[in-house]
Amino acid sequence: MPIAVRIALAVIVGIIVGSIVNMAFVQAGPLVIPLPEDADVSTPEGLRESMALFTPANFLFPFLGHAVGTLAGAFVAAKLSPRHRMRVAMGLGVFFLVGGIAAVLMFGGPLWFQATDLIAAYLPVAWLGGRFAGRGRAGAVDAGAGPNSAAGRA
């Protein structure tokens, strides 16, 4: 199978895994930290209006979903990718960051959460996912990219 196809499949699987992990956290949040009494999150409009009722604790699981989902997706995509693992991981981070920006534009929320989420939950954890995926191969992050690899000596 051509390398480009394998990389594309790795990215698709990473997006699917990251999205599933994200939604699991978002769905589990209200079970662990109950929503305010009058909050209606069944529709996008209800969620937008209910944000004013949320306490900081109510934003914990959405943040964790975004961060852990991005981490899992970036890790899986980088691990499955035959080359350019860190680029693949960071590409996943950008993909999920664009989704986070879209969510901020659609749903709003307090500025402190928007800033924390967009700054900390996507690109830094995608980088970590790429680093974690590179472990186990003498710390290499990109297969065949090092100066001591067979590709680098050729």
C-alpha cells in the first residue's frame, strides 16, 4: 500500500479515535458533575444559553474531552503512520483546534474557558501524543528521519 494512503488512513483512524474519546468525556461530564438545575443542553441554543449558569466545575469534562481526545487521536495517528509521525500528530492537533474554534463560535462560554481550551487542549497535547508515539524506538519521533538511520545515511 502506498505510504500516502497509509498516512491518510492513520489520520482518519486518529480523527475517529479522538472524536470518540472526546464525546465520551463530554457525555460523562454531567454524570460526574451535575449541570445547574435550569440548564438545557439538549439543543445548541439551549447549551449556548445555559453556559451562563455553569460553574467552573462544569467546564472540566469538556476541557478534558478536548485535551484527552486530541492526545488519543494524535497518538494513534502518529503510531499508525509509517512516516512523519510528529507532522501527523500536529495535523490532528490542528484539525481538533479548528473544531474547538468552531465550538467557541457556535456556543460561546466564558472567556477564561475559551482561552484555556484553545491554548492548552489541542496543539500542546497533540505534540505530546506525537512524542509518546515515538517512544520505544530509541526516542525517535519520525521513522527514518534521523541522521543515523538507513535513510539518513543513504
